Amino acid sequence: MTKAKNGDRVKVHYTGKLDDGRVFDSSVKREPIEFIIGKGQVIPGFEKAVEGMNPGESKTTKVPPEKAYGPRREEMIVEVEREKIPAQLDPKVGQRLQLQQPDGRVIRVTVTDVSESSVTLDANHPLAGKELTFDIQLVEIV
């Protein structure tokens, strides 16, 4: 049987969980994800876990932050004065926003605190700094 290797296009079902067992994402009730191993289309630890699997095989793997979404970085958290926030925006804790950088790039941020005078925005990925557990099933090598 052929094992998945670098350069293969694969279809995979997965369920991603946090340390406390909460599921943060799953493909089980939808189509499997499809990606090419070695192209960086999924996080490195997930990609590495699929390498060497046979079609139909399942496994559980833990992915440390450095092989997932990286560590949480304090420099990616900023406090913005309330008057610099567009008047039509009523920010709420947990809200996800898109901000355009001066160079035109768009970044996603999460509102983490709101006060009378300021709004705190966190540009870290919501899963940054977390160890992730994935239940993976290699559906097929395309």
C-alpha cells in the first residue's frame, strides 16, 4: 500500500481539539480537506503527521505551538485610543475585525478589552500558543 509522501495530494478528515478536549474545528460532517504535502497549505505539524500514513489509516497526534500557529506574541497586542476607532463601529470583546495596514495588507484582530477611552486588539491567531491535538484519517491519496 502506498504511504503519503512529500508532493502527494491528499484528502484528510480531521478533528482538532484543545488540551481541555474542546473541539475547535472538524471536517467530519463536511468534505475532507485536500492539500499537497510539502506545500505549506496546512500547519507544519499537521502536514508532518499525514506523511507516512496509508489511505484509510487513522491516528491522533499532538502538535506543539511552534509547529502550529506559533507562540503568543505580546507585541501583537495593541491598545488603540477610542477616538481612532470609526464612530460607526461598536466594538465588543471577542469580536473579530479586519484592519488594513498602510501597505495595503489586511490583518485579522480580536477585540480583547473595551473601555471608555480605549480598545485592545490582539493580532495573534486565536490558536497561537496552544498545543493542538488532531484526530486524523487519511481518506485517499489523489
